[in-house]
Amino acid sequence: MPTTLIFGASRGLGRAFTDHALQLGHRVVALVRHADMASELHTLGVEVVIGDALDPQAVAQACRLADRDARVVSTLGSFRQSAPVDYQGNRHVIDEMERAGL
């Protein structure tokens, strides 16, 4: 079963990717910031890491959980966010993917 690791899985385009990957029968791992969204995704069968893409340790945890063969999707952006993740959050994702061998 393929694994899809999704950053930004709880809303919008990221949620659409999450739903699609689940429909395809993928194992889905997601990093989400809010416990209520984590709970909702967990009930759908998503393996959830609660954390923020601005925290490299949380990103690293999600990358390790997903494993080396995972496909990675990031829909991170700063729309309606107090801290911009466009650059820094995606930079953490790229760096931690490299460290994890993704």
C-alpha cells in the first residue's frame, strides 16, 4: 500500500488530497496543528502528528512516521495565518525530507 504524507491536510486543497489518497487506498500520514482536526482525520484512518510546520521537530516526526517510500504533498501557505509558512514551513519540510531519505 502506498504512503502519502500530507502537510496542510486539514482544509482546502490539502483536505482534497487527503480524501483522494484515502479513496485510492493509500496509507495517509499528516501533520496538523489543531487537535480537533487531528481527531477528525484520525477517524478517517489518517495517521496524524499534531504540530506545526514551523517546528522542525514536528516535521521530522511526520517524515519518520511516513517512511522512505512515501509520496509527499505540501499545500502549506499563509492564507489567514499569523505566521507565514510559505517559505519557512516548506523549507523545514524539504530539509526534513532530505534527512529522512524521502
